[in-house]
Amino acid sequence: MKKKAISKAKWMQSIITFTCVLFVSVVGFQSTAMADETCMSPYMAKIVGQEDYVYVWTLGVEGMGDGQDKLVTLSVNPEADTYGKIVNVLSVGGRNEAHHSGLTDDRRYLFAGGLDSNKIFIFDVHTNPGKPTLHKVITDFVEKTGGMVGPHTMYALPGRIMVTALSNNVDHGGRTGMAEFTNEGDFIAAHWNPTDEDLRGAEKVGNAADGYGYDIRALPRRNVMITSSFTGWSNYMMDFGQMLGDAEAMKRFGNTVVVWDLHTRKPKKVFEVPGAPLEIRCAWGSNNNYCFTTTALTSKIWLIYEDEAGEWQAKDVGEIGDPSKVPLPVDISITADDKGLWVQTFLDGKTRFFDISDPFAPKQTYEHEIGSQVNMISQSWDGKRAYFTSSLLGSWDKTGEADEQYFKLFTWNGKKLSHEFTVDFYELKLGRAHQMRFGAYSLYSQKPNSSGVMLSQTK
Amino acid sequence: MTFSQRHIAYVINAVILFGVAGIVLTSENSHSSAETKTRVEESKHLYGPGDVKEGYDSPDYTTKTLDLQKRIGKEADLLQFVSNPPLGLPDVPVPEDNPVTKEKVSLGRKLFFDRRLSINDTFSCAICHIPEQGFTNNEIQTAVGVEGRSGKRNAPMIYNVAYLEIIFHDGRESTLEQQVWAPFLARNEMANPSIGYVINKIKAIPEYKGLFEQAFHGRGPTMETVGMALSAYQRTLNSADSPFDRWHFGKQEDAVSEQVKRGYELFNGKATCNACHLIHDDYALFTDNQLHNTGLGYLASMGVTTKTTRVQLAPGVYADLDNEVIKSVSRPKENDVGRYEVTQNPNDRWKFRTPTLRNVALTAPYMHDGSLHTLRQVMEFYNQGGVPNEVLSPLIKPLGLTDQEMDDVVAFMMSLTGSNVGTLVADAFAAPIGDISKDDPNWAHEKNIK
């Protein structure tokens, strides 16, 4: 199964080094590290070169294996003897609706949320990157935040983690907010999303101020934070087919994107972006003051951008597949050069590459079927490796034969994807593979020796 | 029903509902205009979901979202609604061995809103019986429980459950005290593994220390006392003194509109609704406490499925999804044969209990499976004679009502919202919501979790 790593051209590497060092110094970090998957917080430490591990936050399936959620660690460095293999499985108890996870800015801890149980599991990934341990469990997220339910995105801010929520403890609907924790998992503050009744100083630009939440990204150089909106507990936990047939439930999806002041955490503008805008991906280029989001139900690409007058705007800039067929765009990933956007459409199992050189006119240039269903993608900073997983939500995944659960690596040569390996999560009785985060020894000045015991390495 | 019909029905409901809230307000309050304004603001929280979706069918839909931070409660003296039930209700039946006391009601209320009383600390009774949504859930047709497991039925309202002679849509339970253990233990509701699990958890939560002993003459939490406390709270949620009651029983001529009076005549005449939704001489519960087959359950079990389903994607945006696609993301749906599932008597197929119609304006979507979204849709269902089947109730037949007549009956049903709804809901808002804290039992709170 072992494949050769794609050797990188030396000059490419130095260009990347240069840009990253430049970028890192702009945001004021001492770190000399660089290169990373492309959708992370700019405040975060970067992986040097090849990632060693991918941590897959995995949903337990009732009646399969030990039936509980787990953090699955895969070895992905082609130089390693264990390449393409699972090297660690850490069961955490319960089916929490494992969903998203995020690393602290120093990348020492991985926060992984349960959309159902409201637990946040904090894993130590630095002591031994190949063998994460459970450091702490936050059980009182709802109590501490004053009623937020469904911890979703875990987003690194300096010394802190911002956690967006999806729902609330009153009606299990979509009104919610976000909360800040220290890197140790101590609660700092709750910020509720703007609603019509209390816009919290924001301007309602369109027809909607629904207070729903989902993803968050920051553009520190513009002092901006952007959030999107999905749906409440009753919908994201409900059987997908049942929900599609429930006309009341289908009215309860988010139609907003909010632009916030990053420093004061105050909402500035509420944009109407109909049809459940999910992931937000911001451009990296220092003059590219824009972010993309895609709407799950209406299958559109929206650009959230700063115009020449310095005002933030939201614009529908393109369609994904045939919106009348509801392909259900889910995870997206921007390339490091801001020229490409990968978009996964869950229902047809395809990944689609959009040329976004002109952010106002994305064009689909490539598509490839990854499996019978597909959700998440994580690509390496150089864009040459793209990892895919299958699960969307425990009750939304396909059923029967079509419920493939996998982790797949593809390489990308700029024109086409080539399959490297697949790990079948059902065959191994692990469950539903969801979000991926990268780990590397280089982050912690460590390198495994031949016996697998780690040695400290001075740079 | 066409798109525009449905839209109109929605608007009618909204307008009338708002009117009802308005009536309640003016009748309860005759103070300064500033005070009236804050009362109106507050009232918006009390009479419907805070995530307001009226008009969502239209591309011009505008949110009027209420803020959860402004969902503020006010405790009420609930015992008054037991000792002195609102106009239009008979005496409240109270079991001899479970008199309603202040301590029990306050304990029962605390239990009702405690999300820790489920296997994974996420489900209280109130998550399915949401106070401002008529103590039901306006936002989904059928209930969803722990881990998102599907229930096959719509959560009924808790108003006036003190008067139920048979409990649940299929009438399978007989007392409220017993009823509570069904949701506690059902895998698709609160999913507790055993009775003892619930009792032990309550004992281990510090806030409950001494509360049971105080309410039950020294008895701690037991299967019995938990049921008694919850029932005591639910027995106070009696709601009437509606515009209809004031007109009909209170003889206030102007308490309702002419349309409501016409609707009342139709309800008891041409539409024959009162054959099952009874109105007595000196009170009205709008139920005969019997079970009937209207054909709705038959349709769900036996009806032919279509090729596509119309799905709403955003305000004013729809798609016709291929049912094969929907099937690919559907887990098997449970069948519902109604009363038959209790008696095994084939004559009882698709029979469901007649629900009360009090506060029905607040409890959409309707029927045992939440399949009808507006009262206007319910009227059209009855007007066409339900759905014919071999065990259809002989009381259900085509009615020949005109559009205007159907609207009149809807207006009548809209006049059944009790005057104390605001008081009961505000009181519920004041109840503490039990969410797990560091002091509560959980394996993850142990010192060394590794």
C-alpha cells in the first residue's frame, strides 16, 4: 500500500517559506514554522512540510464496535512504516454527534465538539502526536454559556478558542451564539447572535436577522470576524428524509451571514444569504479581503467581501451543480494561492474544483466522484494532497449500501485527482468518519526515532 | 391545497392569532401606554415561537426574530388555576392521594424543565412541550428525542391535561402519575435506561436536596413521588376564560366577533364538530374522551406514495425532490395503526383520541402526526369527509361547507385561547432550566479521566 511521496520542487518550497514567514510576521508571531492545510485560523502555528498524522473525529454507530465516538489517528507520512494505517483509536464515551474540531493557536490541544451532548473533548496532541490522549472534557457548555446548544466550530484566537453553537436549550431551534474559552478550556464569555429584537448594534442589511449560527472565520488584518447559519438541534439531529418531508422543519434553516468586529466581538452587519450558508473560507493573499461561503440548500457560492469604500458586502457569485436537484454542497476548501475552491456535494458524492481567480465569477473546471457520499476535505498547504471523509451527520448520512464510511487520500496535480489509499471505517468497525485535523512532529521540535520513541530535536 | 391557498390560510391564522393576543392584553391591562407597549413586547414571546416564521412561503419573507435574552419569566400563583379553574372549565379532578400543593407544584415544575433527567443530559419534558409553543412543538411535525431518534407522533399540548380521561393519542395510559414514566424510559424520548437510574440521578443532583422530603412528608425521590410532583405541576396548567367562554358562558355579547358566532353555529350545526368535540351546558372540554377513525391514519399507512416531494429550500424557494433521493437518506419509518396497537382489535385500526380544542390556535401543526399545518387545512380535511376507509367513523362525512363557512369555523377555534396563557407561559419562563454543571454526576467529572 505504501506509495512514494510526491517530491516537491525546491524553489516551490522556498517560495512558500518566504510567503509564510512574511505572513506570519504580519500577524505578529515569533514562530518560524510554516505551511499548513489551508482552512485554519491564521493565528495558528504551522506544520513544516509533510504532515505526519490526520486526526479524524469519528461518530460512533449504535451496534457497531464499541458504539461510541472516537478520535482516530492515521499515519499519512509516506516515509513512515505505518503509512496509510490507523495508529491510534481513542474512544471518548457516548454518541455525542461528533462533528467539528479545532486546534489551539499553539497546536498543543485539539478541541472536539459533540453537537448532541454539548460536550467538548480536549485532546493533548503535542505530548505524543501519534498517540493523542484525553486531557479534559467540558461538560457544562450549555450552563456556562447561558443556554447555547451544539458546540460546532472550534476556532483558534490568540490564547483562546471561539466556539460557535447551533442551537439553544429552550426550543432546540436555531437561535444561538458563540462562546470563548481559554486554551485550557475555561469559559470566558458568551456572545449571542444578533436578532431583530436585539441587533446588538448591527445593521440588518437584508430581510433577515435570524440569530442562527454555524461557522466562524477571522480576517485579523481587517479586524473582521464572519459567521454563518445552519439550523437547530431538532433538524440536525432528525432523520434527513423525515425532515425533507416535514414542511415546518424546512422553514427552520439559517439565511444569514454576520460580519463582526473582531476586537470588540460586536456584530456590524447582518447579510441575508438564503438557504443555509455553511463553511466560511477566507482568502490568504494580503490584499484579498474576501471570504467564500456556500449555501447547502440553495447550492450557491456567495462572496463576502470588502468593497473599495471599505464596506463589507455579500454577493451571490455562482451556482454549484444543478440547484434544482439539491446536490447539497457541504465542506469547502480554498487553495493557499486563493485561486481554487474545492466544493463537496454530499448527495452525488462528488468533489468539484472551482477556479476562483476572479472571485466574482467562480467557474467549475473539474469534478470527481469520491464515493457514494462525501463531506469533508482537508488539503495540504501546497495543495498536492487532499484528504476526504464521508460523514455529514449521524441522521443525515445515506442508508444501506450507500452509507460508505471512509477516509481517502488523493493527490492533485492541478488537473486531476489520483487515488492513493482508502481506509474503510465500517470494515474496521469504527463508525462515521467526519472532521480531519493534521498533526506533525515538526510542530513540537520532535521526531520519532526508529523504535517510535520520540526524541527532542534542536533546530 | 395550492400554494396560494395555503399562504392565505397562514396569513389568516397569523392575523387572528395576533388578534387573540391583543384581546388578552387589553383585557388584562388598562394602564399607561408605555406599560402597554412593554406588555405587547413581552407578549410576543408568550404566544408563539420566538423564531417567527410567518410568511416564510414568500420570497419577501422578513424575519421578526425575538431574542432569547429577552425571554424573561414571571412566577405566578399556579394553585389558583386548580382551586378556581378559569371560566368554561369544570372542577379540576385531583386524585385523593395526590393533592396539589405549592411545594409539589414547584418541584414538579423544576423536574419538567430539567434536561439532566435523560440519559445524556439533553432532554427535559419542556424540550418537546415548549411553553410558548402551546406546550407542544410548532417547529416539527413529529417528535424527535434523544440522539435524534424519531417518534411517530406529534407532541400534544399540556394545557388542560388534568381533565384527560384517557392519555396519549391512542388513549393507552390512564393517569398522569403513570404517564411520566413513558417519556422518561422511551428510547426515542428521554432514553433513561431504568427507573432507578432516574431516581439515583435526582438524588445525586445537589439542587434537589430536601425538596422531595419537603413536598412529600419526608419521602424522598421514588418512582411514585417523581410522578406525583410532575403531575401536580401539569394539573395547574388549566387554561380557559377565552373570548368564546366570556361570550358563551359569561354572556358578554361583544367578547367575540360576528364571524366567531357564525363559526360556533356551524360547529354545532352543519359542520357537526360537536359530535366529538363536546360543549356542555356549563363547561366545555371540546372532547368526548373517545377514539375515532377520521381516515388520516389510514391515509398515512395505506396511501400511495408520490414520485416527488416538494421541499422548501429558502423563503419562496422550492424544489421537487425525487423520492428515491429522499429514500436514500431515510431510515425506516414506523407505521402507526393507532388504537389498534393497544387493543389488537381490527375495528380499532387508525382510531385516535379526540383532542381538546382549547388553545388550538397555539398548537400547530395538527393531528396525531402533525400532518396538517393550519386550522384551515384541518377544515378542508373534514369538509371532504376525511379519508374513506372500511373503518371510518360514521360521524365523519362530507360537509359541503363553503370557503366562508370554513373560515368561520376557523375563526371560532381561534377564539378558544385562554386568558391565562400569558401568565402560565411567563411562569414557565421563570422556571430554572436544568443543565449539567460541574457539581452533577458524570464520569467526566471524576478526577482522573484517563
